[in-house]
Amino acid sequence: MSGYFAGYLTEYFGKNISVREVSCKATGKNVCEHIISLAPTSPDQQNQLRGEIK
């Protein structure tokens, strides 16, 4: 679903959108949750999204 959301929102807004799934009902969670943001434009931003740097 994250890829579908990212593609749809990227087309809709005309900006590169990133969608990350943080909770999934298929893995036993109560709901599926996604974080939606502008896609990172640099390696530092990608690492920050992964929680590797603060």
C-alpha cells in the first residue's frame, strides 16, 4: 500500500512524496499506519528518516 500511496500522492501534488508503513494489521497490529512526507533529497535526510541520525 505504501508504494500505491506514494505514487498517487506524487502525481496528485506534483512533488516527490515518501510513504513509510509503521504499523500493519497483517502483522497483528490493530490498524495499518503510514507516515507521509516529502521524499528526502539528500543522504542525510534518508538516514534521519531511518532513525540512524538525529
